Amino acid sequence: MRTHLKTTAVAAAAALALTALTGCGGSAGGSADAKDGRIQIMVGGLDKVIYLPARLTQQLGYFKAEGLNVTLLTEPAGVQATTSLVSGDVQGVVGFYDHTLDLQAKNKQVESVVQLAHAPGEVEVVANKAASELTSAKDFKGKKLGVTGLGSSTDFLTKYLAVKNGVQVNEFTPVAVGAGQTFLSALEQGSIQGGMTTDPTVAQVVNKKIGKVLVDMRTPEGSKEALGGPYPSSSLYMNTDWVNSHKDTVQKLANAFVKTLKWMSTHTPEQIAEKMPADYAQGGKELYVQAIKDTLPMFTKDGVMPADGPATVERVLKAFNPTLKNATIDLNKTYTTEFVKK
């Protein structure tokens, strides 16, 4: 555990140093670093089960086996991870695919190169204290609802659930509360009545009896019921220009991630938990295993984008996002299956 914490601290220090060196527009660690296999990937919350393949790939030694020297950095919300990519501070992000559409509408070309999941893995929970007045998304009106960050995928999905159920986005208040302990505290103290989060936070909410599940999108079936189709979420996405000029490196990253997805599909939640750093099991080992078990159905086995997934994401985002509503999005430019199919 101490070793892991030291590694994370070193990685965070390296990130700070890198940001200081490059400012906002630099691309330190771009082509020069790629040549000796050095890659920096920002993850929208390293200890979240929805992004588990990132750390697991490192733990299994698959990056190293491909000759890559990958540093995983962490940001609590996907929207901040995206900012790091656009500014050139990192080469890739493990975050939600929906950001690629949002960025294209803002004239930034980013694409998913490995699609890790075909369901969001997200859960809308309600505090026990508010359970009688918040029984479905139709009751979002007038409520304070937790999201990881404003402009994050939890924010996007909360807004869609509201609009789909007849509540306008200006009729409720999204509150940025992060995940883990900060989310649990907000729910317990009543500063939010409900909120969208992922495992292991969901498992802790239920275990501590401070809330219950309202909308469960951890499975393809749950995703279809809530969103009307498969919702590709966790992915490795990168700047398209960088992908096109570093195809060998991207291929190695894809190889490593696909090997991990295949490994996950043939091992038990207990075996997966065993490979992860001990401090990821914040609510205890048993609860962490349960969190992995509940979230496993969201992952793909081959890293390939589900055929009708991008269209679902576009429909969901256009339902509430004014930037995207009238924008023409070229979905074919938001992802590639070139590397995972090899």
C-alpha cells in the first residue's frame, strides 16, 4: 500500500512539474517521449471501478510487455481529464466517450481508440432522508443532485434523465461533489438529496445504509432501459492528430488494453480485486469485490465500439446540450476500431 501511495505521489509531482514546464499549450511528452515508450494517461478517477482496466493493465504488466513506460495520473472528474488532453499535458485519457462528441462541437478532434465499456456503469442514488419525495427522475424538480463535476459525464447523464422525464435542466441544481468520501458526506449531510456516482461509492452508500439505488446503469440492460440503447462510456481517447502521427504507440496501447479486457472476462471478481492496489478497497475487501461484480457487465471483451452506441450517445447529448443540439457531428471521427481489430 505504501509503495502504491508513493508511486501515486511521484506521478502527481511529475504531472505538476510537467504542467509547470509546458503551460497550457505545450506538448511535452509528445513525440519525443513516445519514441522511448513514455506515455502519460490521465484517468477520471483511478480508483473508480468503471476505469479499473487502466490500473489493472499496469498491474498485469501488459504496458511493459508492449515496451511502453506508462504513467497513470488521476483527476476526480472526467471534464478535468479532458482539459489535460486538450492542453497537451497528457497523451491520452481514460474517460467517457461522450467527451469526444462534446469536443468535436467545440472544433477539437479527439477519438476513442479502445472502447472499454458499452454501458455507463453509473448509478443515480437517493438519500434515505429524501427517498419518499424522490422516487424517480420525474421528481428531480427542485432537488440538489450530486455529480462528479460540472460538465462531466455524470452531469450529462443527470441532465438527460431529467429532460427525458419532463424536468428542464434549469429546474434542478447539479452540485459538484466528486466521488468517494466527498460524495458520501454530501449525501449524509443533506447538501444533496441524490446524485450520480459509480462503484465503489455505490457499494458504500448501500452498505452504510445512507441511500439506495434509484437508476442502475451498470449493465447493458439497465443502460437500454434508462437511455434507450447501449451507451459506450469508459474508453481510451486521444487527440486524432497524435493518433495519426504515433500509430505504432497507439497500437501497443490497444494491444495492452484488449489483453486486459480479455483477462477480465475470464477471471472472477475476487481474482480481479486481488490484482488491484490494497487501498482501492476503501470500504473493505468484500465490499470492493461486490463493487467489481456489480460493475463487470459494463465492460467490452474486445475494445470494439458497439455498432449503435455512438448514435445513442449523440441522441442523449442533443436532448439537453445547447452546444450539440444544432451541431452536425461526424460520429465516424469520434472513434476508430483500426487498432483493436488488429
